[in-house]
Amino acid sequence: MPTERIHILERLLEERIVLLDGAMGTLLQAHKFSEEDFRGARFKDWPQPLQGDNDMLCLTQPDAVREAHLAYLRAGSDIIETNTFSSTSIGQADYGLEAYVAEMNRASAALAREAADIAEKEDGKPRFVAGAVGPTNRTASISPNVNDPGFRAITFDQLRIAYAEQIDALIEGGVDLILVETIFDTLNAKAALFAVDEVAEKHAIHIRAIISGTISDRSGRILSGQTPEAFWNSLKHVHPLAFGLNCGLGPREMRPYIDELADLIDVPLCVYPNAGLPNAFGQYDQSPEETGELLGAFARAGHANILGGCCGTTPDHIREIARAVDGEAPRAFAHPLRHQHADVA
């Protein structure tokens, strides 16, 4: 993992607002890939349905994944996320693809790295690849059985092992940092961050991580019950590269929780909301212009370091966000980014 690239990103965070990408699923779904497209030649005879497993498209439709990354980079994204939100053995068990998890992560990281390098050569701007680590479809803190509140469908160690496999492959594939995102259960996130440390120790490197939770509704709490302040206090010992919220809400609904975090955290603040709230058909209607205007207001309030988009956002949304925050100063933060581990190769 190249330390110098992280130094460049750290300097950028001190100088200006940095842009993340938008929703990968939105762009991939626009292709309307069939079951046969998901399978490709390699998985033609796979015994289970594969349609809907967007993460596996890095193996069967790599050009579409690469082009999605390039679309965001050319719209202004400084950081792109690998297409690996569900690329753990836990997430891929629904499709019977557990044995392909390491390959999927390596391939997805390599595609993102290739796209970032292409964009960097085109305009000379440094680009960065974040290995996307999602929450899985299991929760370590809550019972899925209302009649047995003590039951858990997953253990901390099972999560830790699955995350370590994913993160190890992402590092091998060439990511610059890890993004633990859409956190609905802090215990799941702790397992992922523990795995980050395990992989870092294995390779004798230092891995920077961004932590991003999701407020599940207007109660202002993540699903496992924590307020933004409690969520931060539970994870601040990790000294993340950045901390914030994504998904769950649109920028207007997310604003009060971002305002709260802006006054609490001593690291860069990362915000990437959905394109508004879903409509009756589950679609996201907020226009790129409105998203840009609302996130521009975050920046003018001094509450933004990393901005991007989640569900329903497109390269046009990122382009409007870039326009809205151009020239705006980044939020000041107290914690030094280049700390004592930064010189570890």
C-alpha cells in the first residue's frame, strides 16, 4: 500500500473539499443486465440465480464496472469506491459464491485502480481508490428472532474473519484506503476495523480507514440504537482518516446529524447522502442540481471535508456537487492526519 498516495490525500483534505463518487448500483442497473449477462461464459452453468449480484460483475462485465468508475472520475470525483459492498463470504453466500470472494475483491480493486490511473493521466489530478466494505446482511447486536432476543445470526469472530479475507484481497488489488460504510451496527463495524488492523499487521503496513454510518430513519439513530455522538465515541479510538454518514437519508434530512457531528469529531467529516428519499416505487428523484445546492450549503456552513453521493446519485450529481463547492474552504479539524504510523511502508 503506497504511503505517499495517502500523504497526498491527507494534504488535499487540509487544502480543499475532496469529492467521493456516487452510486455504483445506479449505473450498473441502467445496463439492465439479464441473468445471462450476470453469468457470462464463466458462470453459464452456475446452479443458483446470479442476477442482482452487482459485485460479481467485476468478473463477468468488467468493462461496465470500469466505465462507471471513469464516469465518476471525469465528473470530478477524487476518490472512487471499489464495487465490493457485498464482497464478503457472508454476503456472497446468498449466491453460493463464497469461494470467489478473494478473486472478486482483487479484480474489483484492480478495475478501480486502472480507472483512477487513466483519469489521473488525462488531467494530472491525483485519484484515490477506497476499498468498499459494507455491513453484510447480518447484525451482531440484534436478534433476527423477536421470540428469542438473545439469539444472534452471526458472531464477532465470523464477521472479523470474513472482513479480513475481503480487506486482504482489496489491499492485494491495489486500493489506497478502506471505507467501512453504511454501518447500521457498531459491533459489525468494530469487527471490520479489527480486521483492518489484523491485515495491516500481517503485511507490516499502516492502513487508513474512513468510517461511515447510516441513520436508518428520522429517530436520528443507527439501527443498533446509537446516536451520532455515541457512534463517534464508540469508534474514535481508531483515529480514522475521516468519519461521517451515508445512505439512509437525503441531504436535507441528514443535515441536522451532520451539524451535530461537525461540532463533535476532530477528524475530517465525510458525507454522502442518497438523492433524496425514495418515492413510492423505491426510486430516487432528487435532481443533480438540488443535491448540489444542498451539499453546497453544507460546505458554506463549514461542515464538509469529503462529499459524494449514495443511492440514486449519478455522475451528474457529482458534477453539480463539484460546481457547488468549488472554492469553498474545507471544515477545520483538530486531529493531525499525518500521525506516528504514517511512515510505515
